[in-house]
Amino acid sequence: AGPAVPEEIRRAADEFESVFLSEMLAPMFEGLQTDGLGGGGMGEEIFRPMLVERYAESITRSGGVGIADSIIRELMRMQET
């Protein structure tokens, strides 16, 4: 199974994957128009990026897309040398 992964490396890799996913998800929400009760306006402009970040964090916590695992492998390899 290999050596245990230090918590700092796991946390850094997960944070990187979340930031990456957030940047990839953000354009999907830019073109959405919301109107009506509780939708749209300045409030949504302010809070939409936070919602996208939470989506990205949720995807990462659910196993992500493999970016964090690749980063961990590389960081562990770099520590061995």
C-alpha cells in the first residue's frame, strides 16, 4: 500500500484540487440568469463564487477527479529523493 501520507500533504493536495475544480466550475455559472423571488441581484453576484467553491470542496471530499492523488504521489516521490 506504500508509506502513510502526512496530513499536511493530504490537506495541501485536497486544497489544490478544490481550487482547480472551482476555477473549472466557475464559467459554467457565469451565464446563468436568475430572476424572481430570491434570485439574482447583487446578493447573488456576491455569493455565487462561494457556492462554486463549496461545490468544488464537496466534489473533492467525495473522491475528487484524481488530481489530489496525483499531487500526493508526486510530493511523496519528491520527499524520497
